[in-house]
Amino acid sequence: MYRLQNYIAGEWVNGAGDGQNLFNAVTGEEIATASTKGLDFKAMTDYARRVGNPALRKMTFHERGNMLKALAMHLRKHLDEFYKVSYQTGATKADSWVDIEGGIGNLFSNASLRRRLSNETFIVDGESINLGKNNTFMGTHIMVPKEGVAIHINAFNFPVWGMLEKIAVNLLAGMPAIVKPATITSYLTEAVVKEIIASKILPEGALQLICGSAGDLLNHVMSQDVVTFTGSAITGLMLKKTNAILENNVPFNMEADSLNSIVLGEDVTPENPEWDIFIKEIRREMTLKCGQRCTGVRRIFVPENKIEAVEKSLKAALAQTVIGNPLNEKVRMGSLAGESQREEVKTQVKKLLASSQIIYGSLDSVQLVDADAVKGAFFSPILLMNDKPFEAKEAHEVEAFGPVSTLMPYKNLDDAIALSKMGKGSLVSTIVTADYSIAKKYVIEAATHHGRILVLNNECAKENTGHGSPLPMLTHGGPGRAGGGEEMGGLRGVKHYLQRTALQGSPTTITEVVNVYQQYANGKSTGKHPFEKHFEELQIGDQIVTEKRTITSEDIDRFADLSGDHFYAHIKTTDFTGTMFEQQVAHGYFIMSIAAGLFVDSYELNPVLLNYGIDELRFTKPVYPGAEIHIRFTCKEKLPNDKRVIEKPEDFKRGDDIEKGIVKWLVEMIDETNEITGVATILTMVKTLKQ
């Protein structure tokens, strides 16, 4: 019998003893054993902090992002291997796609965040703040990777996605991870980690894996560590109370199973497209992954005058679901993860039956294709009816983690909102409506109890990712019973693994520390125009101060005629009584255009390839005829620009063969009183010396 291995301190090792037996969820055959007995969990955490953490902290965000991208591309080459193992968990091809390719997609998505960050080992967080009248004292915030290890305790339902969506974030942040998947499906996690380690893309110590019990792992956490948990609220609460977590104030991010709801708007009738959208969404949520999703629909709220019609439609939709061996192409729903899970779901359904009745499905039988109901962990979709949702509390307190949902009526939208909140906090809620006022009321009033809300209608039906699909650029978590945590969320998720520190000093000092030019810092004059320098030659703070240009009334008139902008403030014959201006004022965009004319110094070809944007453009003081404008132009920030991956010759675009970087420039528009009239950041692409 194959023994799953643990990856500890750079080596694949077996746990002691017989271990826990693991079974094929479809056939019931024993496929592996898992054990962590005898492992030194303290040594694991020490190794991660001593070896993995320094290696990752030395890398910049761009290097870490490219590391994730390389890992994602590598794993995509082994999809067939992962799918073969995934079928043993009872997952269909569609289920496995969400788990495997969805997880890899998370790597790609988080890798792309590097483009929003400096090529540094830290983040400058938020806007800088001027703290002195004479512009010599300021403050900002930086965020640096914590010096500990991220410990991820994951659920059984997504053995690949659950791991990759978490490590993508901590690795990008610069922290190593110890992953503890749920034992029942850990054989799939092990298969993926084996390929990750074999790729040698991650630095040593960046990832460790334990397949089996977590033992006393959490007793060894320290203040620089982060713990995340996905699973039941009861288990999460127990882990959160670990003394070491409480004593060291260790961040604990919990994403717990919750009683998520879907609401049919009062405006929707069987004749509307939203009706079919509602029915299809429930069927998908009940049957995808055999209902084993922390975001699955558990409570269905329908206007009481439509409850019978919805019941009929749902029964018909569920009856079309082919259940059985996930290797069979006709099958649309596989099995639960194992026999123990099937018994758990049965137990929970029986609790729900205290106040509800089964209107579709059976606890004891299920019609299958190409499978044995005795050997495999198959389970019928169960649709329950609870006709008194405000009185019977079980539907709002008990979760059957399988293809089980409860249908309940509501009288009006206020009731629907109140019922959604009776779950005491959930990961997600969906409202299906074509009425924007209904959507707004539901979202604003229900948002306190939900981590995510999907407003679903015919406008977004084709492109929407579904009630149960968390996305890497959006937060995943929820209040109350759902755990109170937030996972993913783009840069929000990354910041869970960083320490934010307020930084104070002079603008020049802070510029030198963070390598991003701060307004009013000393500039660097080299006698060479910055546009004549290649990417590598430019230094942060390289600066020129231009000659002056006098603004005339005729300039303003000509710009108005050229642009078509004849706003009253730009017309010299305007009576300016009661306005904010004293006389004819120059267009802000005219001043910005003049700025470009002043700081662009050469008609000759130079390393600057193009100007592709303006950020943070502000006009801070009116410019009247007679004003003398000059520009202070400073190299603010430099960012790498990865070459586009060209898979086919026909995809080649002009310029793809040019090595280049992104340079941000601070443009300050200054008048004859030495006051700033406008400020902006422009972005250019600049050639590198290496071509």
C-alpha cells in the first residue's frame, strides 16, 4: 500500500505507524495511508523561518511574481496527471477543472499583481503625507514581509485550489508556507506538491507539506507567523483558542463553512429569463463538487406566491442530473469525498428534518450510472422544504455539507433580508432580480452579514462566474459564522502577510529609503537630460528644471478653438462676478500640454519609446494670462516590464522585441510666485541598454 509522504525540511519523509487509510471515493478501494507520527513540527517551523523566509524576503515582488507565473506554467504541463488522481476524490471533469485549473489560475492572477508594485522587497503603502509647513518633514507607510511562516490548514473539498489560492498570496508577499491539507483527500495535494518541489522553481524552505494530523504544530507558532484555516466553524474556533496563538497575537484568518443563501426577487416570474437563471444556478450549486463547497447554496428564499412553481422547476432540473462514475462522460455529479463524509451528511440532514421535509431525493437510495452505490460514497441531491423559516431555526443553524439545500418562502423583501441574516454570517449571498431598486436595497441592507453578494440577472448571466466562485482579485471570507476572515482579494490578501510600519523623515531621506521620489526631496542634476538615458542609467531623483513660458490670452483662445473647450472660465469676455475666478483662466490641460513642451527636450530618437499615461493629475491653482510657468521634472519610480510571451509568429506586434522598462515621472507645474499650479505623474516606456 502506498504511503503518502510529507515534505519536511527539504526531504520527503514517511510518518511512523500504520497511519490513516485513504480510499477511492468512487470504488471504495484503499489507495494509500497517511501518517505524520514522529514528525518534529517545531523543527518544521524553525526551518521555514530560518531557511525559507530569508530566501523569499531577499526577492523583490517582481521576482516573486515571476516565480508564481513560472510555477503556474509548469503545473499546466501536468494537468493529465492531476486529473487522474482527482477522479479518485469523486470529482467529475468539471469539478476537477475548478479545483486544479482554478487553483493554477490563482497563481497566474496573483503573479500579475507584480505590475502594480515596485521592484523592491517591500511595498510603499498609500499616499505620502506632508507634515511640515516648510516641506521638510513628511510621513508614509511601508509594508515588509513578516519574518515567520504561514501555516495553512485546509479543507478536504478542494485539495488543489485550497492550497494554491493560499500559497500564491503568501509567496508573493515573501513568506514561506507549511500546508496541511485535510487527510481524506491529501493524496491529490501530495501529487501537486511533488511536482512543485521537482520543478525547483521555489527556493528551498518556501513550501512544506504534512499529510495527516497536524499534531502539535500550532503550539510552535510565534508572533511573526500567520495561520489560516478553512473548514468547519467548530474546528476553527477550537484551533483559534490555541494558547500559542492567543499569547503571541498570531493573525488567524478563518474561512468557515456557512449557510449561504440565494434569493429570488419579487419581480421575477416564470416568463422572465431570470427565472431560468435562478433554477440553473441552484442546480449547479447543489451538484457541482457534489455540493461540497463552503460557498454552496444551503438556503433558498422565494416569494411565497411563487414557491410551488419554483419547487416544480427545481425538481425537474435536479431530475436531469446524471450521477455516477465521474470517468463516465454522461455523468454530471460524482460522489462525496468518502464514506465518513456521506455518514456526516446523512446525520446533518436528519437534524434538518426536525423542521423540514424532503421534497426531492432520498437519504437511502440514489440512481447511478457506471457505479456501485454500496462501494462508492454516492449521495442523492436532497431538496428540503421549510414552510415556517422564521419559527424553525434548524435551516439557519445546521449545514449538511453535500448536495443539500432548503427551500423557504418569504412575504416581502424585508423578510428576505432578515432571513438571509439568520445564518449569522455567510461567505456569499446571491439575489436574482432584474429590478435595480430591489438589488440596491438587498445589497445595502444584507451586506453586514455577507462577505460577497452576487446580483444576478440576464445582463451578466453569460459572463458571471457563479454564486459559489470566489475570485483571486476579490476578498473571500465573511463575518460571524463564516469566520470573520478575508482571503485573497488582490493586494488586500497579500497585506495579511506583511507588517505595516509608519515611516517619518525628510522627503530626501524617505526617497533614499523607499526608492520612490517624494515631492520636495532634493533632485539630482547630472547635466544630461533624463530622456537621453536608458532605463538602467536613470536614477530615482534625476531632475531637470525647465525654462519659463509666459501664458497669454491668445494662447488660451487658440487652445479653446483647437480643443473645442469653450467653458465660460476660458473666455475673456465673461463676467466673472460670483465665480471662483478673477479673470480668463488657462485650461488645465493646456498647462499640462505646455509642460510636455517644456520637459521634452529633443527631436532626435532617444531611449524613450512612448508616453502611455498620466496618473494623479491635479490642477491646484488658477493660471491667468501673464503667468510665467516652468516645470520641475523628476524621475519618480522605475518598474520592470516583462516581455510579452509570444506563442505564435502571427501574435508578434511591433515593439515586442524591444527590451524596456516603465518609468514614472513627477511633473510639477510652477508659476512665477514659485507656487505649484498643477502636479501629475506621467508614465513612459524606456529602452534598456540590453537589446
